[in-house]
Amino acid sequence: AAPVMAEVALEEGDPSLRWEALRECLALDTATGFRTLVTLARRAEDPLSAPAGAVRAQLVEAHPQLLSLETA
């Protein structure tokens, strides 16, 4: 289910639906969810970019080992 949620989060559409899909993806599979979060954070034109970047920063501060997932 996590890959499907990741796809929904990365599609164009209702930002609130996409954000919820991202949250579910993170809950189901940390690696897939975190990679999806990083992808969203890097999309400057995406309305979810700033919030995704903020959550990424918070997660990395609390769990530095997540940095290894950005390049995996």
C-alpha cells in the first residue's frame, strides 16, 4: 500500500489529499515515505514543497539516520 500512497502524494491534485497520502505512506513504510517526502520538498513549484521540507528537517533532527535514505 505504501507505493500506492507515494504515487498519490506525488500526483497533481488536491494538496490535502496528497498530504494525507504522504502521512499514510510514512506510517506504512518509513523508507518509501521519507523518500517521497524528500522528493516533494525538492519540487519548488509544488505547493507541498515548503511543508514537506519542514517535516523533513524535523524528522532528520530527531532521527539523523534518515539521511541515509535520501541517497539510497
